[in-house]
Amino acid sequence: MDKIKGTNLYGAYSGSVMKNINTSWYSTAFYLGLLKKIFKYIPKESVSGVLDLGSGKGLAMVVFKKNGIKNVGGVELRRDLYEICQENLKKYNITPRLHLNEDACKVKDFSYFNTIFLFNPFPSNVMKIVVENLVNYFQKENKTCYVIYINPLHNTELQKANFKEITSFKAPISNSDVKLFRFQ
Ligand SMILES: C[S@@+](CC[C@H](N)C(=O)[O-])C[C@H]1O[C@@H](n2cnc3c(N)ncnc32)[C@H](O)[C@@H]1O
């Protein structure tokens, strides 16, 4: 993808979370394989939109949008990554439903999205607040919320809030742990 469009999609891992971790596997193929797996457990038709909290340069957003997800969105704390992502989305002709340069803790309105994508972006204190915001919104709206959580270090925050684990599996290519959760 990168070569064709001259974009800068890879290496969104320069934040502290992924320091010292080998991410040479990070690729379009990884996300395509992941989507294929996810759709075995969450039917494609029931995914109205995917919001990537900690969206980096937007590779996940691009691959999801180009592979059948109607609404994509992203929230990224780092200004530099947010701006690179904006350029990438433009180059792929993607208009996100939401794209914020913001702390994910501040997001309280999840309209257009019923699925949250987390690539282990946060420490547990942030995860706790994000989960509280999800519960408040989806309970009020009386809607189902799915969470795709890669490298799910803080999944107990979801469990404590009554998110039920649908399944767990190893991601293709990277072999990272992935857990899928459902709320309501
Ligand atoms: C592992 S990268 C994931 C990139 C992207 N989700 C993908 O799969 O292509 C995690 C990202 O989360 C961002 N992040 C960390 N804490 C955040 C917060 N509180 N709010 C929003 N973004 C945050 C980091 O800056 C980093 O870009």
C-alpha cells in the first residue's frame, strides 16, 4: 500500500507502549488476516463502524475502510501521528466519521461506531476511564458494543464492567493475543 500511494503508514509504534518490541510484522496483511478472523465471530453486517482509539498513522483505519467497514474513526493523542494519519486518509480518499487529536479518555460520544479497536494503546488507568465512557454511552443508547483488543493487557477493566469475552485467538503473522468482547 505504502509504495503505491507514497504514504507513511507504518511504524506507528514509536510511543512508549511498543518500545523495544519487534514490529517488523506490522503490515496490511496483518490487518487483513485479523479482519478475516474477526468476521468469523462478529458478522460483518453487524459492524456499523469501527473506532480506533490510539489510531496512530491510520493503517488499521485504512485497511478496515477498504475492506467493508462502512464507518471508520480514529482518536490519537500525538499531534505528529494524527497529522500523518490525516495525510494518509486523504491519499486513500477516505473521509473518516471522526478523527480527533485528543486523549481517548475525553471521548464520550460513540455515534456511528459499535466496535472499538484497541491495539494495547493505554495503561490501565486510561483503559479504566475509556471503559467507563463506553459503558455510559452504550447503556444509555441501549446498544451493543464490541471491542477488538490486541495484546489485551488490561482486559480485566472490560470484564469488571460486564463486557463478555466472545473469544480469544492469536493474530495472524504477529502471533499477538487478541480478545473480542461484547457489551449487551
Ligand atoms: C500501538 S499504536 C496503534 C496504532 C493503530 N491503532 C494501528 O493499529 O495502526 C498505539 C497508539 O495509541 C496512542 N495513544 C496512547 N495513549 C493514548 C491516549 N490516551 N489517547 C489517544 N491515543 C493514545 C499512541 O500515541 C499510539 O499512536
